[in-house]
Amino acid sequence: MRLTIVASFALCASVVANAQDKPAPAVITQRLDTPQVRVNVAMLQPHTPSMARTGHATHRVLIYMDDGVMTRQEGDAVETIAFKRGDVRWRPSSGAYTAENTSDHPIRILEIDLKGKPAGPAPVSKLDPVAVDPQHYKVEFENEFVRVLRVHFGPNEKGATHEHILNRVVFYVNDQPNAAADDVRISGAATHAESNDSARPADRIAVEVK
């Protein structure tokens, strides 16, 4: 009888230990918080469903920080999402859903949550970067809430003088002068010219908040 009790106790202790050692389905790390946006990094462990029981109340821009594949189930609809580092997606507010990283490694997603509605029609500048420097600034997508720019400078390239009117969240895709890969910064209105003073390409994503 004593051996049975000891064995049962050991089994229970093992189950508790394993439960404690099991990683959380998703770990959220806050990166920025401003009056317009809240920026988090969500790390999803492989093959571990993460349930958002109350859904997501805000619209979001998602920037994928790693290569991977995941599924997202909302009601009976199941979506399979394959992505590369630097891919960007728009995700409107939603009801309850379950997300699962089906890759064999953890994946990170930069989540830019929009706190409010657009202030109104976006202002227009004659020095808009897409207009005056299309070689380096391209529109990834645009809607009534945001405009997402993909910025690319080749080695030692210089850009034209341009103007930013809207506040923007900038994600650095790779190491470049004055920034490291995965840096996230908030930038405001400015008129300037940018350059890449290194021998390597410089890539970043700018999410302008309307």
C-alpha cells in the first residue's frame, strides 16, 4: 500500500512539474504605447493553440518578424496563413478566435493596435515620399485608418527631401546605421532626406496612422 501511495504521489508531482514547464501558448511584450497606438510583440510557441475568448476590440496592423505558418479559426472558418519575415497584414477587429503556430519553431508578430478612429481625411503634401522618391518609398497597402510604406535603400543610396505629416510606427527589418533589426520606433512630422551610409541594404516598414 505504501509503495502505491508513493508512486501515485510521484505521478502527480510529475504532472504538475510538466504543466509548469509547458510554455504559454503566447507571450505578449509591450514595445510602445502612445495616444494613437499600442505596439506589442506576440510570441507564439509551436503547435500550441492560443484562444482569444473575447476576441479583439481594435483594428490592427500585423508585421511578421519570422518566417512561418499559422492557422486562425473564427467560428467555423479556418484560415491558413503562410508568411515571411517583413510581411504585413491588416487585421480588423473580430470576435473570439483561436490562433495556432503550426511551424516547428516559435514565431513573433508585431501587433500595432489602433486606439481610435481616423482624425479625418489624411492631409496631402506635395513632398509626400511616395511622390517625390518612389525609388525608395512604396505603398504596401492603405485604408481609412493607416498607410503602410515599405522603405528600401540600397548600399550608400541617398533619397530626396520629403515630408511626413502623420505620426508613424517604424519597424527596422535589418541592421542599418543608427538602428538594429527588430527595433521599433515612433516618429512624428518631419521634413528631411534620408540616406543609407552603409555597404548593406537598409529595409524598414513605416505604418502611418491617420
